[in-house]
Amino acid sequence: MPDLGTYAVEVSLAYGVSIALLVGVVALSVVQARRIKRALDEAEARRKK
């Protein structure tokens, strides 16, 4: 890890927040995709009846 000097805390915090936000966006996308897939599967099942 590079020597960040007096900015080590700020840089580490910025990295941590950025990673947390990226993980959150990916998680929300996966949840939304599953919800939409489930709704589409249900709509297709109703159509086949």
C-alpha cells in the first residue's frame, strides 16, 4: 500500500465508501432483476393457461 501520509484516513474512508456504494448498487440491481424475472415468469404462466 502506498504511503498516504496525513491523508491516509481520508483516502481509506473514500475507498471504503466507494466500495460500499458499488456493492449496494449491484445488490439493488440483482434484487430488481430477480423481482422482474419472477413477474415475467408469472405473466407467462398466466398466458399459457
